[in-house]
Amino acid sequence: MSKESPGDRSGWLVNADRFLRANWFHLVAETGAGLLAVAKLAKGVWGWVFVGLGFLMAASGHVLGHIWESRERPRVASLQQETRDLQRTIDSVEDALEQTDQDLQQLLESEIRRLGDEIAGTGETERISIYRHSTGGDSFSLAGRYSRNPEYCKDGRDEYPLGNDIISNAWKNREASPNMLPDPARNWKKYLKMLEKQNMDESTVKSLTMRSRCLYAKAIGDGDRLRKRLAVVVFESTAEKGQDYFALCKNSLSVQEEDRLCDLLGCAREPGYQSGNMALRRGL
């Protein structure tokens, strides 16, 4: 059996105190009623003592209770109204924050699209994704992605654990560019074997919406401004690319471009975040 902690005892005492403050007159009245019941069993003088004392306590409890409730009723009503007003304010703030998150997400996606179309020359076989590092420090979540191919724009996994994949390697070493992967349509076994070295099993590889051959990843957030590292940007292509592609991807992430992306990531709350109040409103 677990021992009761001082905190548990303190909470019990606080609740007892609140109960007594709110119901003391009921207890007085009920005690008076109890004394009247005992008076029926008592004999002689003690019977009359119990009757008098019981009647006095019962009457006093009811009268004082009526006075107490009449005085407390306006205060309770005022507190209830303040609670409703506060809840409306909280709901309004949550709605504003949710709208802000949506606006920031749109801005982030627009920036990724601009990066792809105007800088990196993203085509039907390319994709750019940003994976945000979680507050806990042991995983990443997809913050945004863009490709001209709608199939490649679909969301991936909910979480990408920190491990030996390209995202994690870029996070640890600032950037990562693994060897060119073979064409999965022609050499599936070799393609699978190379991805297994990045902690991806066969079922995960088969579920990929984009089976890339060329990848380049770079961590952002700790450039010239010495800010905290925030995320990893991954460029990938299903086509065979040369060194010029890696250079193009690397050069597209200038200090100014990193700053723009980090400003948006720094303002937005993590994907999936919701306060307790928002969760209650959504019935979760």
C-alpha cells in the first residue's frame, strides 16, 4: 500500500475546509435535529436540556443559513459570470492562436514553394520537405513540404525518430548527402538494402509515396546569427542527379533563406499542439 504524501494530506485538508465553510449552517441545523431525536430517549432534566439545545441549534442553523445564502448568492452569481466571461476570452484567444498557426503554416508553405520554384528548380521528380525537431529532442515532425507532383506532396509519418537516417545525420553533422541510390524499379533488393542502413525496414520503404534516388539534407537555425538549430531541410529526387544538383540545393539555402524559414518555424507552435482548453472544446 502506498503511503499518503504530505501533498495528499494538504489537499484533503483544503477540501475539508472548503466544505465546512460552505455548509457549516447545515451541520448546525442537522446537529440540532440530532439532539431533538436524542431528547426523546433522555429522561428528566436532560431530556429538556436536549430539547432546548436541539431546538436552538436547528432554528439557528436554518435562520443563519438563510442569511448566509442570501448574502452569498450575489457573490456566487458574480463569480459565475466572471467565469463565463473568462471562458469566452480564453476561447477567443485560442481561436486567434489557431488562426495564427494556420496563417504561419500558409506562409511557410509559400516560402517552401518559392524556394523550390525560384531557387532549387524543383520539377515533377523533386521534392522539398522541412522536418522540425521536437521539443523533447528525440524525434522530428513534418512542418511542410512541396513538389509539383501532387503525389509527392502527401503527408508522411507522424513522427521521424532520431536515428541513422538522412534527417538525423544532417541534424548531427549540419548536412548529409548519402550515395546515389539505385533505381528501385530495376534493382529493388539493392535499393532496399541501402535504405535499411538508414533504419528503414521493408514495410516502411514500400509505404513511401516517393522512392527517391538522390537526397541532400541540411540543418537550419544555427547559422551566422547563432540561433538554436530548429529543423532539417531535405531535397530529394527520383531521378539520377549529379554533383551540380547537390551544389544547387546547398547554395539555395543561404543565410537569408535560413533566417526566413527559421522566423516562421520559431513563431509557429509545434504540429499537433493544442492546449487543454482547446482539447476540451474539441471533445478530446
